[in-house]
Amino acid sequence: MAMSTIRERPLSPRWVAPIVIPGALLLATGAVIALVNPAMLAAGEINGSVHVYAGYLAARNLALALLLVVTLGMGARRPLSTLMVLTAVIQLFDAIMNCIEGRWPLIPGILIFAVAFLFGASRATGYPFWSLAAWCDAE
């Protein structure tokens, strides 16, 4: 079984890069804040458990930020689109948690971030993320 290679056209920097780069910076900034000053993330006492979960948040955000920038730089449209959808879904779940916990001022920014990433994901592949064509290798 031979592996097929798909030659993809370059990403349109007009739509994708202005979404991915600031988004990756926001993710990386959140990671640094979680590592340096986890008190900014918690409303209560900072204990060992808070430090553990701040480390998890930092690892998640740094991994996403790094892979977003790397796939953008490589021009890998489908992996970039997948990472953008994953990032958007994480942000949507973060928004839901903020609703549950009553952190209302954070929700609009998180939702804007999620919608921008979903829009960018559809621009990266040329298909909306809910379309099967956005996920399949065959064109």
C-alpha cells in the first residue's frame, strides 16, 4: 500500500495568519501567566492543587501555540485547520465553564476567539469545518 502525497496550495496569509498568530500569542501568554502567577487564574487560595492544574493549563496552551505556529509556517492546511478547530472547541468549553462559574466578563472575548478560529479553519482548507471535505485527504 503506497502512501499518496497531496500537494496543497499555500495558505492565504490574508485570512489565516492574522488569526493564528495573535491566537497563538494569547495561548502562550496564558501559559506564562499560569506558570508565573497562577493567582491570576484562581479566585481562592493558591495551593499545590492549583499549581498542578496551572501546569496542565500551561502545557496545553504551549503545545497548541507551538503547533499552530509550526503548521502555519509549514503551510500544512489540514493539520492547521484541525488544530484551529480543536483550539476553538477548547475555547467554547472554557466559555461554558465561565458561564457555570459566573465569570461573565471573560465570555465575550473567549467566544470571539473561538469564532475567529472556526472562521480561520474554514479558510485554511477552503471548506467549512463541518464539511467532510475539510477532513478528508482526497480532493
